Amino acid sequence: MDFNEDFYIAKETLDIDTDLILDRLFKLKHMWVSRSTEFPFYTLGRSAYLDGKTEKYKKDIIIDNFILDLNFNDLYKSVINYLSYFLREPVVMAYDLARPGFHIFPSDKKLLTIAGNWHTDYPHETLGLGDEDTSTFTVPIKIPESGASLDWIDEFDIIYRLPYKEKELIWHSGKIVHRISSFNEYKPDEYRITLQGHLVRRNGQMEVFW
């Protein structure tokens, strides 16, 4: 893979049990971290872009990583196996960084008019990891009946919408300007849940983290 292809987006369906993942995720609801006072948004796990410059990132990932590994080991194996195949080299989990974690958005009328902020991904800079072969991936675990998607802008400033499918890993460079799309419809008791992670090369090895 040529990492200079900033606007290349890859998609692949993983062989994962989303019902089991969701069951375990909701059993860990006491560990969800609220990320907004304006609308419902939670994460399971710490992330560089939200916590990377805080003591909580280093402190909480010790326990968080153990619990995430215990509950989502099969999911992580599927992700690592595909990324190793796709990138044509071994990919491993970073031992000293947060595991890939979950974005959790319960349905809410406010989310019909609220989208994520336009951004590029630079968790490697936040954590001081260097910038060699960085990239980003998402795995939709649960999406609302009306769908979910990612908005992104190409080099000609054209806006696109990339629909999500459950179990489909989406990989891109992270250098694409992108954002979380707003909800399409409001229905009570629905969720938009995705696994989020990044890659970086350290000491010659491709590592996964969040």
C-alpha cells in the first residue's frame, strides 16, 4: 500500500459476532465515558484525541486495556488479521497505548442537526509517536435503521458521504478531512456504535492504538 494515497479508502467485511460484541459492550456500560454535556456521546476506552494530553490516558488504560482485551479479543484478532493482510506486513497491538475503543451515540433528536467537526487525524502527534505510515480505521458495530455514514472532502473540496455497513472495516490515511455524519432519522432506543483505531509505525513495526 502506498501511504501517499491520502484519498484511498478501503472497505472489507469482517467475520465478527456483533450481537456478542454488543452484549458485552452493554454489560460494560458502567465504564462508558460521557464526552458531551450537549448531546449523548460516550466512549468505551480512552483515546489520544480526547485524553492523550491527560494523566487519565496513561493511568486508565492499564485497567481499560485488560478489560477490553478480555471482552473483545476476537474482534481485535479479526481487525489485526485483516490489517496485516491489507498492509502486507505484520500488524500488532501497541503494548503501551490505549486499545481501539468504541464511539457510542444513543439516538437523540439533537443528533439530526449535529455532525462531527471537520478534522484530520493526528493522534500520533498528540502522543509524540512520530508520523511514519499513520492511518485510521473504523468498524461499524451497530447502526440505526436509517443508516450511518462518514462525510469526507477530497483534494478538489468536493464533499462525499460514505455509508457505513455493520462489520465492514473502513481504512483511510487519516489525512482526509472528514467528520461523523449527522443522524438521518430519529427513532428511540437506537444506537450508532463504531470501533475506532489508528496505526503508526514505531521501531519498524506497524502498531494499532487509539
